[in-house]
Amino acid sequence: MNSLQVFVPGTLPSFDPALKPGLAGAFHYEQDVSVRPDLLNASWSRRLQWRGVSFIEQCRLERIRKQRGNIIALATSRGEMSADRVVFAMVAWSPRLSSELECPIPIEPGKGYSVTTSRPDRCPRYPMLFPEHRVGVSPFERGYRLRSMMEFAGYDTTIPAHRIEQLRESATSYLAVGSPCGTLQTWYGWRPMTWDSLPIIGRVPKLQNAYLATGHNMLGLSLATATGKLLAELIAGRTPHVDPVPYSPQRFTK
């Protein structure tokens, strides 16, 4: 069980000197952790390659060839590829395959932003969430990140300057961090949002050897390992460790 520590007014600066005095209070979940997603994914990739998994990068899917309820080949920018089973894990881009997979994939891209800088003079010790302004703070060993927003703007690829400034201004309501030494990176990403807030994991209804793994909303990284395990169980015909029915693509075909 995750132990909880409650901070009352006046005690927060002693817990983390980066917090401003006068804040109403806070909850500290002592067993929560944070990661840098880019470094974690790079580590996973290296580990999988060490175990014999091949990654083909910069390869565009152009068409899906089907026959008698099965995928027989994927036409790509590097030629045709075939496999016994095909898993489509295409996050917010998944709806673009809805027609070829003959399956409704009701996902809306929920756009979020972040800005990463060098560590400020008074950097927070802990990752933090400020729900009133919907801002998250992530201190890294070699950086400092602010992230937030949920914007339904389709597949817009711009990073408006006012959104980045909004992140900075929102954090100043809570933090006395000083001035970071410049911006290292601004970023946007599309979260694959489903209308029922549940991911889409399981076999495509009309194709015997095609599976979806998408729609994880704002929890993709934390649900990655459980999703992989569930897919492996479904593909291998083993008893799933959780009930797969609530996540099945079948729920959108009724």
C-alpha cells in the first residue's frame, strides 16, 4: 500500500525548499516514482535487441493486404512484410487504420505540451502535480520539465509560444525556483483518448490475426507492461491475468 504523508500550511518549504511559503498544503505519496520516458524506452529497446528482437525504423505502413479474414502482408515503404500475428500499437494515429481494419477505433488526439530546461537554482526535489492549474513538474538529474494541457485540436503539430508561457506562469504560483538557464526543448504529444477512458486491447473483430493496443488515454507508459502481458496471453491462448472484455475492440461494434 502506498503510504501517504499530509502537509499542513506552513510546513511545505521545510519539505521542499523550492515550494513557496503560504501554500494551503499537500499530499506526499511516498512510494510513487517518476521516470524519464525517453530514457526508459531507450533502455527497453536495448534490452529487447539484446534478447533478439529486431526494430525496423523509418518504415512507413502503406497498405494492409487481407484475405479470408486474415492479414497476409503489410505493404510498407521497405517492401512487403508478413507475420503470423500483427499488433497495431499506433496510439493517437490508430483511427486512421479504422477503414482497413474494418473496425471502429473511436480515439481523439488530446494534445499536451511540455518544456524542458536546465535545472534551476532552487530545483524541486520531488516530482509534483498542481491540480488547480493542471501542471506537472518533473525534476531530472540533468534537467527540469513542466508539462500540462489537454487540447482537442485534431492533429495540429504547432507549439504556440503562449502555451509554453502558460506552463511557466502556472508553475510560478507554487514554486520559487529561480530562473532556469534557457530552454532545452519544447514538445507536444497526442494522447489517445477514448470516450469511456478505457484502453483498446484485443483482437480486431473481423480479422483473425490482427490485434489492437491503443487508447491508453494519459496512462500509456504506466500500462505498457500490463498491456504487453495481456496481449501475449490472448495471442498464445493462455488464461488472461485480467478480464479482457472491458478493453476489447468488440465493445464498439455493438
